Amino acid sequence: MFRLGRFIRAVGRDILVLWYACRNPATPLLVKIAALLIAAYVISPIDLVPDWFVLLGWTDDITLLALGIPALLRLVPEHVLREAHGAADGLLPRSRS
């Protein structure tokens, strides 16, 4: 259970960092479009596996977030990523691990 909570906090922080990075004009357009497509898929009621399958339905959304967001963050320029982390740290407290 502890690992799941840590995973959720890490993904939430990465989502916020990606949000701030996408707002920066120096972020490549490809990253911005891919982030928009990921958000649209996760929010959309149309899924590969319908969400009304209790646990299985959320698996594709969680997998996309867990793999897609870190992959996109690797494509963000380093100086933009530092600024985005700084903005996210100003909003969210650091974890106590």
C-alpha cells in the first residue's frame, strides 16, 4: 500500500511538472501535442478497455500515465524542466521519504 501511495504522488508531481513545462514556449510542439492527446485519452469516455470493467478498465489509463508522462518529460529541454520542477515544488510540498 505504501508503494501505491508513493507511485500516485510521483505521477501527480510529474503531471504538474509536465503542465508547467507545456506552458513554456521553449517546450517542443511535439511534447505539447502528445501531452494533450494523453490527457484527452484519459478523460475521454472512449477507451480501449471500457472503464466499467472494474479494475481492468483503468489499467490502460494508468499504464498510459505511468509510461507516457515520464517519456514526454525526457523530451523537454533541461532548462525548461528545471523551471517546471521549481514551479511544481512551489505548489506541492516535498515528500518525506
